[in-house]
Amino acid sequence: MDGDFAPMIELVNLRKRHGFLLVIDDAHGTFVCGKHGGGVAEEFNCDRQVDICIGTLSKAAGCHGGFIACSKKWKQLVQSRGRSFIFSTSAPVPIVAAAHAAVIVGKKEGWRRKAIWNRVQEFRALTGIPITSPIISLIVGSEEKALKASRHLLKSGFHVTAIRPPTVPPNSCRLRVTLCATHTTDDLKKLTAALSCCINFQDITLCNSRGTARL
């Protein structure tokens, strides 16, 4: 939700020390992080130390559904004991084909990842907010403030949803911006101009990757 990263190196070191099962939920990292789009584990060069990676096909892959990447023994356990897996139907063939195509695109067209991270750098430069990923969480406080800001942005041509309880704790409602490869530098300039009408960027601080802002 906040666009932050788990402390992967520290988790891997703890796994080596204590031998626990390391499972990560890499919904937003798949195809976006890592040299080949392998996700957060590849980004931190620790993919071989992750036992199970759970991800979604509804974001960067442009499909729907999800996946579990693991060894054969964990696969057999999930297939035989995973309740939600057992009682769900298989993915439609067109979705599987589309997901396979997305994997090929993710591997071959690295310029898409480069474009996303260029947008991250540009947003940071335009706003002064030290963001670290394409998921940007701007906390504004109350539901009223978040909805007011969201409506203003929609009138300005930007669909930025107000995230409210129970998704987030009370009084931590936020505007959540997601950058992608198709956005342009001009798009970001217009977005930050619209945001500046309802958020003072200088009031935003990041503490444990949580931004706060005043309207």
C-alpha cells in the first residue's frame, strides 16, 4: 500500500541463521523490479533464498488471477492441501496465453522498466518527495480531505483514488498514485501541478516509508 520494500537482505540473513520458510508477496514487483523483471527478490539478488513467491497477474501482466512460484515439493503441498487452490477453477486458456506473452515482453523489453523508473526519478525531482518506487502513497488524514483531493484531481483529468478505512487505519486516508511506462514527463508535470493545488509537498515527510501531507 505504501510503495515500500521489505528488508529482503535482513530477511534472507535471518533465514540462513534460523532456517525458516521465506514467503514473499510480490504483487507490485513482478515485471517492474529486477534486471529481467523477476521482481523484488531479483532486485535484491536473493531470489534463490526465497522459498515461495506469490504474485498477481492483474497488475503489470495486464491479466487477472495470480501465481505461486516455488519448488516442486512446495507445489505438491499447495496442490494437495491448499484450500483456496483446491476449490477454485483453473485459469481460462486465453488468460494463461496472455500471461505467457507478458512474461516474454517483460524479459525482452527492458525499456519498459527503465521508463517506469525514469518516471519515479522525475516525480521525486518535481515534488522533492523521496519516493523509492512507482507506488506513491500520499497520506492526507481524514476521509473528507482525501475525497476532496481525489475529486479535484479527477476534474483535472487524473483518476487518483482516495484510499480509506478499512483498507487503511482511520485518519491515515491517502491518495495513491501508480506510475507506469506509458506515462510521459509531461503527464507528470501536469499531475504534480494538480496535486500542488491540494497538497503542500514541503509538508510531506517519509518515516518508515509513510508519507504525510496537509491539505
